[in-house]
Amino acid sequence: MLEKTDPHYKNWIVDLKHKIRQTQIKAAIKVNTALIELYWDLGKEIAGREFENSYGSGFFNLLSKDLRAEFPEIKGFSESNLKFCKRFYQFYNQDIAIRQQVVNELGNDENSNRQQVVNEFKNNHFSHHIFLIPWGHHVTLITKCKTPEEAHFYINKTIENGWSRAVLLNMISGKLIESQGKAITNFSKTLPDNQSELVKETLKDPYFFDFLNLSELFKEKELENALVDNISKFLIELGRGFAFVGKQVEIVVSDKSFFIDLLFYHIKLKRYVVIELKAGSFEPEFAGKLNFYVTAIDKKMRDENDNATIGLLICKDKDEIIAEYSLTDLQKPLGISSYELQKILPDDFKSYLPSIAMVEEELKKLENK
């Protein structure tokens, strides 16, 4: 059993407390960044010691008591959260270890290729983005993501979009990393090269509509109304930058009225986005109608400061070959995506791991089983 009189542990805990006191000073300036750095350093210290291997789970219990006694005002030193600190460091350290191995295998040769890898390793030793999101988000990432690369993707998206923990969990469950930029489009032929990939990355396939209550045989109108009724959640699913213009937007062409299901404006891309909804499977004629609507918006609403309008058809499912053929010779930038109706989060889900206290409670339940 681990004893406080163990000289190795005693010397280590003194050094550790000193480091924590230094972090407390920094925390007055940068609260979140300093806290995540503290948890990173704690995880590194724990992972690099033999105490756990020698003394088992009693090590975390003793460490927790010692740190809480010294720093009663800090809530992150529970036994369960210290385990998360270790897991946090080891999870992202996978990437660091791989990079370091590459550098080591290149040996001492000072050629430019090695130096380039060395510089990249130094610059990416740990992404500063890791320290810019809250701890609760990290608990979500290290428990839900399979690789550091996947976690980094969601870290960057969280920073870019300001996601809460609940939204982050929603995006991970919806496999955003797999769906973003996957819509079938003709953008490479209809948009300049410097715009094609950027616009494509704004579209997904599939879209997950997890907030809808629809009858078994619903129509486009019912789907449209459900999306508009939940427009804030729909905008989150679409992604950052989309501004809602209206539904059933009337466009008059040659004295005849046409009505566009949903019209958005993408602020970053500076272009209108026409969205047509289909409750059933994709049919080739849908693309022609969407092309017509995009042309109408370009001629009726787009001004000299706007980029070319794009069209997105969202349908229940599609044959990818038929979809590609349907877009081949059309001149307007169009995309085709599918959607899935599913309950990613329960109705009463408000947040995921909103506090360290809740993390501790859940872990205690598991340990007592």
C-alpha cells in the first residue's frame, strides 16, 4: 500500500504542489487555458510515474486527498478527475509519440527533409487549440473520439462555431467528420477553383434531423414546417454562416409565381443558398427544377456584391450515379444530399458533462456496480 512516508512520493508531491501554485498565478490571467494546461501537466506527471503500477488504485485516492487538502478551493482534484487528467494526456500524446518517432528514425542527418519534419514536430508538439476549449468538452472528446486526429477536427469546429458540450456531442454522434463535404456536387465545373472546395465543405451528406416529430408518411410541406419551427437547430446542423431568409419564397418569372422551399444567405461565402426538400428518393427532374430556382435568384435577388447562388437538394435517399449524371451538364452550382431522421439526443438532454462534479458522480456509479 502506498504510504505518505515513501520518499519518492513525498518529494514528488512537494514539486507537484509548487507547480500547481505557479499555475494558480497564471490562472488569474487566463482561466481556461491555465486550467487545461494544469490538467495536461498533471496527466503527464501521473503517466510518467511508477506509483500507480506499484500501488494500484490507492495511488489516486492518496493523491486526491493530498491535493485537496493543500488546495481546497480547486474542485478538479477528485480521484475520478485525476484519472481523466491522465487519460487526457495519454490520448493526445498518441499523436506526439508518433511525430517524435518519425523524427528519431530520421537520425542525425541534417538534410532539409529531416529539418522540415523537426520543425513541424515542434510546431505541433501539442496544438495550442487543445487549451482553448473547456474541460467538459475534453472529457466528451476523449471518451467519444477514437483518435487524436478526430478530436482535433472537433476542437477546431468547436472554436470556429462556439459549440456547447451538448452541440459537440450531437456533432460527434452525427459523425460530422465523415459527412462534411460529402454531398454530390458539380462545383468543380461551375465554380472557380479557389471557391469550389470552400463551398463544398459547407455542405454535408447526410444531414441529421434529430429534432423532428413527423408522421410516418410525411410530405415535403410537413418536413419544411418542422425545419422552420426548429430553425435554430437546423442552422446548427447546416453549419456556421447560414442566415435564414425565408420559406416558400416567391419568385415571379414571366408573370408566373414560383415558390422556393427554403432560402438562406451564407455570410462568409457571400452568396444565396436555395434549399429544396424532398420527402422521397432523388429523381433526375429535381435537379432541373433546382437549377431553375438558382437561376431565378441570381437574376432577381443577387446583386453585384454577391457571389453566384448555389442550390442544395436534400432528399430521403439517392442513387449516387443517377445524382452525378443529373448534375453533369447543368451550368449552376448544385449539390445533392440525403437526410436521416433520428434521435441523437433525448428530449430532456440539456448538456453533456456540464461540470466536474457530474463527471465524478457518474464514475462513482460505475465503480460501485
